[in-house]
Amino acid sequence: MSQPRSQQKNVATDTRLRRLPSVSALLEMRDASVLVERYGRVALTHAIRAVIAEARNSLREDAAEPPDACTLLERATALLEREEHTSLQPVFNLTGTILHTNLGRALLAEAAISAAVASMRDSVTLEYDLEQGSRGERDEHVRALLCELTDAEDAAVVNNNAAAVLLCLNSLALGREAIVSRGELIEIGGTFRMPEIMARAGATMVEVGTTNRTHIRDYRDALNAHSAVILKVHTSNYRIQGFTAEVTAAELAVLARESGVPLMHDLGSGNLIDLSRYGLKSEQTVREAVVQGAQLVSFSGDKLLGGPQAGIIVGDRALIERIRQNPLRRALRIDKIRLAALEATLKIYRNPERLVERLPTVKFLSRTRSEIEIQARQLRAAVGKALGDGFSVELCDCSSEVGSGALPLETLPSAGLAIRARIGSASGAVEGLARALRRLSRPIIGRIHEGRLLLDLRCLADADGLLKSLAELPSAWTAQPPNQ
Ligand SMILES: *Cc1c(COP(=O)(O)O)cnc(C)c1O
């Protein structure tokens, strides 16, 4: 009696599946012992199981012959090698955004890197007072420096600026009212939204004014016995333009003094130096915000400051002390590695004349268009050669951005390379190239604009490294053809 076709097919599949080598057979192969030595038996067994499962699935899908033991072990090796790759990969940031939040914001100064490494390798005096031989205070390592650089009375440091804002509001306004202008209800990066932070801090948000216009009388009218803080927020990633009115921090400071309700100023980026010397619009510095009379000023460590992720709070001694006593502070504290990096970064600011050479963020900010163009000219031919005949590479003008919500409307004239697919190339060739560049062992991240891949060279510190990476391209292309 003849079987139905589908059953015949099942029998054939079962036969092929049975011919797949077993996990133990693969583990007993001679080459496996080298892999056990290198990756450990557990990881190897795991990888072998994964490749066998994959082979079993594809045997069910098509009528191919089962892979032999050697092939499977090779696949397991490749899988183990892929898993060895760091997930948090160093890349070339050629996006033109200096402080790219998704690419880790500021690059640290060498002094900060060394300090961070040293703090990892040894026990450190994180909360230890060497003089007294007793428990010390984490903030102590940067407190004097921050006071010196900002003219504030006291300073505290936490995990990031979002934590700083949360902690300040919770310390000052738990169960009470926080007054803020409707024009300053910011959202940053999707999850930091002022109304929600207020709610989580346990403060009742009292909105005053309108989206485009807020007046000092709006704040004054909102003040009452439950008022705990007046909050001024830097509108970091947007500008309200047109028919507008904003109350300055200096005016609010006067109201704060009169009413006895403290003013907190969330500066966001918080630069310690005047940026106009680098051709940027002059933004208020932290020192200016302190001098204007805000009782608390908060800002990030890894935006324009150019340090590690951190949230810095400076201001009035009594208020900072209250913040230190808040039990939430423990949950929001900074670790020793970043604290070490922050201390080293702040020390660089004691000698502003040498910032450009020492602090990568300031170095990138201060590079001129013509300087970058010279670099682009030097690289153009070599990049063109590495990309092959399918693409043309030209010099182009770029507009860099500071990023991370600092100076949202400002652009810095820059230069770079524009890569275009030559006539006759497959459609999607530029996207394919961008993908191939992201798959290099040190990925190159550019930006596609109007059909061209733009590489803004403002943040390129290692041109030789870039060319070395590009040299991998032919193999990367064969491994992952661009039209896939
Ligand atoms: C960036 C920013 C924050 C959040 O700072 P993080 O360091 O990203 O936590 C808060 N407030 C303002 C105004 C900002 O610009």
C-alpha cells in the first residue's frame, strides 16, 4: 500500500534528522578539546546545542542534506566568537553630533580615564577620611572643586541630572508645591518629563503662565503657604519663538528672596566656561546661575562639561545638607569610577587655557571648518579607494550639532565626506554601505541625507584608525552582501 505524499516527506525528514550528529559526538571530537580550553565546556555545549537546533529547523524547512560534524563544530566556533565580541562597542562617531546620547555623550579626557582605571584596580578612599581614620563623605572629593568653579557654597553629586532634579524636588517639595512655568515643562529623551518627575518626587506641580508667555506676577500669584520651591528649567532641546515672555532666573531670585521660597534652576547642560570663545552663542554658565541667586543649580556631568555621566547639584549649604540627608540619595548615588573621572575632569577646568588640548568635548567644539576640511581632503582618496568603484566620494559642507539638548538651534560649520552610489548601482546601495560600515569591527556611524551617506569629520580623532577599519570592508561586504 503506498503512503500519502506528506507522510513520505515526513519519513524522509526524520531520516535526515537522525543523521545529525549528537551533542556528545561533537564534544568528543578532537578539535572540541581546544574549544573547551578556550571557552569552557558549558559555553561550548551551549553553542553546540544552538547550532544543532538551528540545523534541525532548516532540515524541516527544506530537503538539504544534514551538515556533517565538522561543519557543525565550525558553526559552534563562529557562534562562540561572535558571543565573545563586546556588545558595548567603540565606534567612530561621524554623525556630526558631538554629544550623541545614543553613542555615550562626552568622550573623557585622558586624565579622567586614568583616574577611573586607578579607582577600579585598587581600594580607594571613596567614603573614608584618611586624617581621622573614619567614615568620610562621597561628595568630599569634588565639593571644594565645584565650589571653586561655580562660586557656590556647597555641592553634591548623584547618578545623573535626572536623578539630581528628582532628588532636589523630593528633598524640598515632598507633599508640597513646586511652581513651574508652562513654557518649561520639558521632555528629554522620551522618559524624562517634568510633570512625571514632579509626581514621582511627591511634589504637587503648580503650572503658571502659558506655553509662550509667563510673567513674574504669574509666579507671585501662585505663591502660598504650601509653596516649597520655584523651579526654573532650561528649555534644552527646544525654543519658544515669536510672541513670548519668559521670567529670567535673576528676576525669580528676587521673588525667591522676598518670599522665602527657594529657587531651583535646572540648567541641563551646565557649562563651566563661556562658550562664546569657541564661536558658540554665549550660554549662561553655572557660576552665573549661582551668582544670579538660585539657591540650587543642577546640571549634567556628561554634556558640555565633558565628563562622565553624573548629576551635579550646587548651591545653598543648608539646602544641600537637606539633600544629603534624603534617604533617596543612596538609591541615586554615583559610583567610585565616575566620581574619580569627574574629579579629574573638574581639575582640568582650573586651567581653562589648556581645555582645548585636554578635554575632547571642547576640542571637538572648537575645531574650525577649515581645519576639518583639510582632514577631509587628506582622507578623500583613501576612503574612495576603500569603497571601490560603486561609490563616489566628495568633500562636502556639514553642520555639526552639540547634541544632548545643549544649544538646540546652534550649528557649527563643519566639513566631511559625502558618499554617493554611482549611476547603475543597485537601489539601496547607500543604505547597504551604511549597514556594512556599521558591521566593521569598529563600526563607522554616519548619517544618510538626500540619498548620500555623510561622514562629518568633526569628531574624528583617529584618521588612521578609520582607514584601517575601512580596509576590512571587502570581507565585510562578502560576508554580508549589501543588498541583503
Ligand atoms: C539633559 C537634561 C536633563 C537630564 O540630564 P541627564 O544627565 O540626561 O540625566 C534634565 N534637565 C535638563 C534641562 C536637561 O537638559
